[in-house]
Amino acid sequence: MAGLPAGASNITARLELYSWTAFASTTTAVHQASGGAGGAGTWASKPTLGAALDTSTAVTAGYNAWNVSSAVKGNGAVTFAVRQSTRNTRVYWASKESTNTAARPRLVISYTAPSPTPTPTPTPSPGPGWRLVWSDEFDGTALNTAKWRARDSYVDYDRACITSRAKNVFVANGSLTIRAQKENYTCGGATRPYTTGYVDTIGKASFTYGRFEARIKSPNGPANSRGLWPAFWMRPDDGGNGEIDVTELPGGASYYKAATAAIFRDYKPTKNDFRYTFPTGHPGDGFHTYTTEWEPGVIRWYVDGREIWRRTGDTTSWLEETFGADDTYKRKFHLRLNFQVGGWLGDPDAATVLPADFVVDHVRVWQR
Ligand SMILES: [Ca+2]
């Protein structure tokens, strides 16, 4: 037997032998019989029969079945024999050489197929010289407030109120989840139809240059995701010009397949951005790793370890001015994870499924 898929479970096996006629006999199926059963019926040494699997007390015309599941654990060879209390088996049973192919012995297998799992995406290793300087693997049971602050807030372009409640931001099962909900909530003196979450490292961790990575599962599929917009991005502590978007993952039929990489000088907007469409799959089909390497004179973006885009002084005249870090202009950028609901790329519609989860397996920062 070779056809069982990896991960098959609940395997059952039925040995079926065809008898040309009914007769009285007790038959017992056994397995792992050793010794040959060939020849004319007079053995020099009879096969050694194994333990009983299943017994039938009468033979009927047509197929007779024995449950041999306990002998079948997976692919590979298993030998079965049937021990019979009366009569000569050769007279009544169809053999594997029978010209009637529909009467040959057969082993009928049924099983539960493994549930399909998305291709796991490896977490890429950083190149030479990068040293891990900060990370959160989200292994605990609560947001680590030494590293992050969950905000209670709102912004004009977000249709949701941002709350720090566990309903919107929580750590469990090795991940941070930011959950957008459909619920009326009041913030800034107005009631909004959604809530969401937002965490940042302002005042807790900020960096000049580095390799910034998050492993993320977006909630956004081809349908039912319009208006959902997870993002991992960075802003300078001084609140001035400059934004680095490691990834933005807006939902909706027009956007769900792509991850957007971007840098902003200002919000006039002077910006460069690039929408990377996955060669197979999409950001919502499982966890994917999004990385930005910010170094003097160059910023590179990666998805699942593959470089997708880079900016240098040649492509972007304002790169050094905005992201340079000479001694007189040493700027530190902090990390942000937010899950905007609605805005420039469309509001949720009737098909948008809420609650929706923006799940982050880890955030890691290296420097060199
Ligand atoms: Ca984790």
C-alpha cells in the first residue's frame, strides 16, 4: 500500500475476499503470516499464521469482509491470510489471478485526510553582522508594557475608536492580536461604529538604523476584508518629517494581494511607495515575515526573506535629508503596530467580516 497521504488518521482497513458460493465455515483473518503459501496444497512447512484480526462464522457468496484495521498503520507491505475451519479454500475463493478482475481479493482503506495547512513560511535569517538588540516574541499572557504602550485614542482618518481594552489588544498563544470589532464606541466626543487597537514603543524603544522585522498574519482575504488595514511602521521620536512603513496590508478586493512598502518625507505628501504582489498566495493566507533594513544611504524591504524593493540617494533625493543620521541630526524612530478601520482605501462594507484579527508572532530589531 502506497496511497495514504502523510498525516492520514482514523485509518480503517477491510480485507475482502470473493467466494463463488456460500458454505458453512468459520474464517479468521490474520496478518503477517510467514512462510510461503504457494504450491499445490501440500506444504513442506505450513505458513505460520499471525494473531487473529477478525472472525466470520459463515461464508456468503460474493465478497466477504474482515476488519483488519489493527494491522494497517500506514503505507507499506502487510501480508494477510485467512484461516478456515472447513473445506478446501482453493475451491471456492477467487484468487488474485482470477480472470474475473471484479472478484479478486482487495484491501479497502478509508481514512481521514489531513486538513490542508498553508505552506509554512520560514523566518529568514539576517545577513552577516546583524545583532539582535530588541525583540518581543509575545510569549506571555499580557502585553509587555515595558516594551509597548496600547493607546486609547482616535484619529480623524480611522472610522474606529482605538482602545487599549483586551477586547482590542491582547497577547495569547505566542502572538499579539489587535482585533477590530464592530461596536458603537465613543471617543473624541463622537460615537464611531468600530473599535480597534494600536500599540507603539514611544518612550520605550527607538532606533537609528537597524533591521526591523515582524511576522504577521493579516485577516484580509479576497472577499470580506474591505476597510481593514493592518500596518507595521515607524516614526521619528521628534515628531518631524519621516516615516518608514515596513508593511501596510490593506484589505479589499483591489488590495488584499499586496504588501505596501513606503517611505514618507512629509504628508504633503512627498513619498515613495511600492505595492508588492505576492507571486503565490497573499498576506492573509498565513504568517509572513516583513522586514526593513534601514542603513546609511539605503533602505531595503523584504517579504519572507526576499528583497522586494530598495531606496537609495539615487532613487530618492530626500532620503539622506530625512533618514540620514549624522552627528548633528541623529534621529531615532520608534515602532508602531496599528489596525486602521476604513479611510482612504475604503470603509468596511456589508460583507466585511468583523471581528477581524491582525496577528503578530514576533517583532525583532537588529543593528550592525
Ligand atoms: Ca511568537
